[in-house]
Amino acid sequence: MPHQFIITEDGSHTLYLPELNENYHSRYGAKNESLHVFIQSGLYEVMKLTSTISIFEMGFGTGLNALLTYQEAQKNNLKINYSTLEAFPLNDEIVSLLNYADKDDTDFRIFRMLHEFSWNEKHQINVSFEFFKQEASILEVVLPENSFDLIYFDAFGPDVQPDLWSEEVFQNIYKACKSGAILVTYSCKGDVKRALKSAGFSIEKIPGPKGKREIIRAVKF
């Protein structure tokens, strides 16, 4: 499917898929959305309890969430074990044009590394960040039980890919969560809330980024 580059309100790129009528990130600000939903509402909450954090990201996509998490690990002396799934990886030409870091900056080199790393192998970027990615759908993978402190759930929207937002998927993720683990996602649809509750999560609605009134933060107690 052809991707179209969109400059969002904060100056960062999102990608648009015309065939799905779906954006990878908010047009109100791709970077601001990721910072609000996944970093501030998720990572910062877990950081209050521990500096060694295992993260699972459902939907690697552009790699923006992984890059932002890497940056936070460096700033806050965190030790991150980062695992992610992606069924449809972006090609190198697209990745090279995304503007999430200056081309001369070290973070751009890290961003390219995240995309270029081989699949299904662990990669140690430095002492603070271990990275593992799998080219697969969540529908085909059984996640390791009791493994993660934090879940970034960043699949395409439930109207586009409802099977990825099912109770069965959230049950798989619930089992993979440690006690007290947090899941954050941008969708606050009724079906999503019901599926999360049925899987065992306790959910709360919290303020969303620009263009989104509320998002979900869920906890495994």
C-alpha cells in the first residue's frame, strides 16, 4: 500500500494509508501524541516505581515510540528491555525520510538502527537499552507470561483492524503483564474498554493529547 507523508501540527511526520484511510499518528502532532499517550501517561508512571522496565509495544510502525523511549532512558538513567511486533515493516526509503531526528544527530543513527536491526534477535544498543523486534501479527504470537511492566498498544484503529482489539488479544497481553503493569492506548472506544475489562484489566480514562478528549490507561492488579 502506498504511504503518503503528512507534516503534522508539531512539525513531525505521520504516514497516511489511503486504502485504509488511516494515519500512523495524529495529524495534530505525531511526536506530541506519542509523548502524551505512551511516554507521559505510561513510561513516567512506571518510572515512579522502578528504573528497570520491560516494555512491549504492539505495533512498531514508524519506530517513533521506540526512539522516544530510548531518549528517555538516556535522560533518566533507565534500563529498558524493549520488545515490539510489526506485521508490515516500513521499507528503508520511507524510514530515511521520517523527520523524528536531525540527520546529523546521534538519535537519527539510533532511529535507523532500530529499523535496520535483524528480526527475532536481541540487540543491545548500550547498557541502558535492549531491543527485540518480531515480524509477526499479535494474532500469531503467544507472548511470554509475566514479562512486561508496560504495554504500548499502538495498533491501527479498532474501526480499521477490529481483530487486533479483541478480548482474545488483550487476554494474551494480560497474561504477559507482571502484576501492576500498565497498558496505555490512544483509543477510548466502548468496545475497547469492554474488551480490556473482560480480559482482566482495571481501566481509567485520562485526558488525551490535542484532538483527543480521552485515552485509556489500564492496570493489571
